[in-house]
Amino acid sequence: MSQTTSTEIAARIEALYGAPLAALEAHVQDQPPGMLSALLGLHHSLAFAERSITFHRDRLAQLVDPERQISRHEASHVLDCARRLAEAVAVRDTQTTTASAVLQSLGPVVSPPEPAPATQEPAVPAPPSLSAGTAPGR
């Protein structure tokens, strides 16, 4: 998943509802909770997780810089930062999966193909039924 997953989800929400994200967020403020507010909440959580991933990845890179000595005290910071990074990745992955599934289910419904018109073909006669006495033997 790319770092722009929230951007892709935002574009899909905008395409589905036919309006920019900012307008949709303003519209939701005056409405009771519904699918749009849920999608916008998913998008917000996804964007926050992506920012968190960037922050914790950069911080972890600073903490484990080859030029630095890692003391006992700093080791706990390294572990905490790695844990937070893993949590942010898990949140991003979960929110992406959920938002994608919901958006896919809300996409434009493609109508089933029209059945072919019935043609007048000659009826195929049914095979003759075999009676017990005329069954082929072995």
C-alpha cells in the first residue's frame, strides 16, 4: 500500500458522491450520521495513520542512526517508537481494507445483461425411456 492510500480513498469518495471532499465534510456537519459520515471518518483515520507512520518512521531512523550510541534509556524509546509504528501500519491497513470494501459495495451497480430473445428452435425429442426389461445387460 502506498503512502497516498488516503488520497486514493478520498478520490473514490469524491467520485462516488460527485463532490469535493471539503464540500462533503461540510454537508455531513448538518446531517444525521450515515454512510457518508462513516466513509469520511474512515478517511480521516486513514490519513492520521499515514501521518503517524511518517512521523514514527522518521523518529525511529533518528534513534537508530549509526552515528548515535543507544543507551539503556534510549533503547526503551526505540522499542516504543517501533511499537507505535507497527500500530500505525496496522490501523492504516485495516482502515484501507474496510474503506475499499465499503466503497466497492457502494459503487455503481452494473445491470445484468439482457437475456437473449427466445428463438423458435425445433424441440429436441426426449430420449426413449428404458424399461426394466430392455435395459442393456453386462
